[in-house]
Amino acid sequence: MNATTVSTTPQMANQSDCLEINVPVSLFFTIGVMSLAENLLVVVAVIRNRNLHSPMYCFICSLAAFNTIASLSKTWENLMLMLANVGQLDQNGSSEKKMDDVMDSLLCMSFVGSIFSFLAIAVDRYITIFHALRYHNIMTMRRVAAILGVIWTTCGVSACLMVRFFDSKFIMICFIVFFIVSLATICFLYVYMFMLARIHARKIAALPTSGDRKCRHQRWRGGSMKGALTLTILFGAFVVCWAPFFLHLVIIMICPMNPYCECYRSLFQLHVVLLMSHALIDPAIYAFRSAELRHTFRKMLLCSNWKQCS
């Protein structure tokens, strides 16, 4: 969100001896540009490689697209701040404020979209692991396209409402509750999934089947669980990067004049750096965990002719 909306106000600053931590705009800009390039690379890689045209990678591509929007919005916002610092823009101008609202709505859209993408990926992994024989009948590409359409439409509408009525305490409460409920839901899905996988593994080990069949089944389940583990790591990075920002919002509502709370609010710009770093970390996790994506990245970056490198 806009620093003028959620950061400390001058009246509150007098209640504490804690100095506000200021991060150079150039650092924000650098993180934004790097994360923008990385997530665009992921989106292009999934589009170009037909081996990645599966439901899970479609949802990952959607997640990368939402990260791209977040990176683009923060990069543009920091570019505006850099221009304002040299006197080329008026921060209090009407057009500048409208542009800032657009940037904030895109950031909200990115957050909500990331949550829904994680939910969709969690459900996809659950079906892959526990309904493997019916997976391709359940998760058809037409259904995936419909799910993505619903996600993007919902995110666009909710982002506009959040920014339009963000001064309302009710909207801020809804924003925080949505974050907490979503985290709890996704955590429950992953814990339930890993518990069931462990039970199924024990049952498979106890079956008097042939060794080859048991090995094939274990390899299939192992590959599916690897995908689930990758997405668990992604979700953990999301929580670590976004939770301080939401704690900041909670503190604003609960103790706006408390000097101890003010000390935490003085770290607001560091929370924004952490928030922006999420879009920087995700592509590194994709590349580290997926051999197919690494191979695609290598071809895109090192080969001038895509077909010759295939």
C-alpha cells in the first residue's frame, strides 16, 4: 500500500523515540526491475515449452504473472518517486494520486491472485496424488482455463474495491481476515495431503504386489510429492515475505498511538522490501526445484535458435 496510507503519521511519530528506517528508492527500483525480468522469464518459459502445458504449470504461470504485476506496479511507483525527488513530478497532484491508486490496486490484485493461485495449486496437487487415475478427466485444460478466468476476474474486482474503500476500517479488517483464513486453509490442505500420502505409502509397502508395479507406483507418487513439496516451499516464502506487512496493518488498527507499536511501524519500508522480494525469490525456487524449467531457461538465455536447441 501507499506509504501515506499505512506508514506512520507525524502525530504518531512523536509518541516514540524509534527512528523510521528509510530505504533508498534505488534499492526498491532495483528489486522491482530484477523481479519483473525473472517472472516474465517464467511466464515466457511456460508458454514456449509444450512439456510445461499442464494444469500445475498453468497455475504456476498465473502465479508468476501476478508476481510480474506486483513487480511492475512497485517499479513504476518507485520510478515516480525518483522523478518526484528531482522535481519532475508533484506527489500531491491529482493525476499522480490517481496513478498511485492504480499502482496500489495492482499490488492488491497481485496479493489476492497469489493466494488464489496457491489454493488452486494445492487442490491440483491433492487430485494428482490421491485421484491419479481420474486426474486428466477432472483437471481438463478447459476447466483450468475457467478456474483461471474466475481467479483473475475476482482479483480485479476485489482489488478495485479494496483501494476504493481502503480508508474504511471494515475493508482493512476484511483484508486481514482474508489473509489469515487463506493461510489457515492452505496450511490445512498441505498438512492433510502429506498425512494422507504417508498413510498411503505404508499401505502400498504392505501390498503383496509385484516389485515392478510397486516401483512404478512409488515413482509416480514420489514425483507428485516432489511437486507438492516445491509448492510448500513457495507458500512458505510467501508467508515470510507478506506476514510483516499484514502485522503492520493489524498494529495500525489495534494500537495506533502506542510507542512500542510505533517502533514496529518505523520498519515499514523494510516490510515493503521483504514484500517485493517475494517476487524475486519465487523464480529461483522454480528453477531450483524443476529440471524442466531449468532446461527451458538455459535454452532461452543461451540459444539463439530455439528449435536447434530442442
